Amino acid sequence: MDLTAYLLIALKGSVALLIFAVGLDSRLRDLSYLTRRPGVMLRSLLAMYVVVPLLALTAVRLLQLPWNSRSWCWRFLPAHPCCHAN
């Protein structure tokens, strides 16, 4: 294995440990927080899946990036640890 493979494993492990640590700090009532507040859930989903991609697309078009840069922008758009595309 080369250095890149080790770094990828370390990065994935650190994200998993981060999510685990956040989960350790949560309480049982935190599980139903968004079901008790559907407006917050709707705004959150709208922001994640509509507003942020549209802003990213607008930024890419305004900056007139070459095609290779655009593909990298779309690859790293879902940067939140809980929203991995893989």
C-alpha cells in the first residue's frame, strides 16, 4: 500500500469517529427532534438538496471554470460527513 491509501483510510476513520463522538453526546429525545419540527426538517432538506447545489452551479458558471474544475466542484459538493455519495 502506498501513502495515498493510508491517508484515505485515516480520513475515512476520522470521519467515522467524528460521527460516533457526536452520537455519544446525543440523547433519546434528539432522535425525534426533526419529526417534532417539520418546518425545520423541510428547510434543512431544501437547503442541502436544492439551494446549495444551485449556488455551487451558479458559482461555477460565474467563475467560468474549465470542465475539469467543474467535475471536481460537483465531486466535493456534498462535503458534510453524513452525506457521502459513495
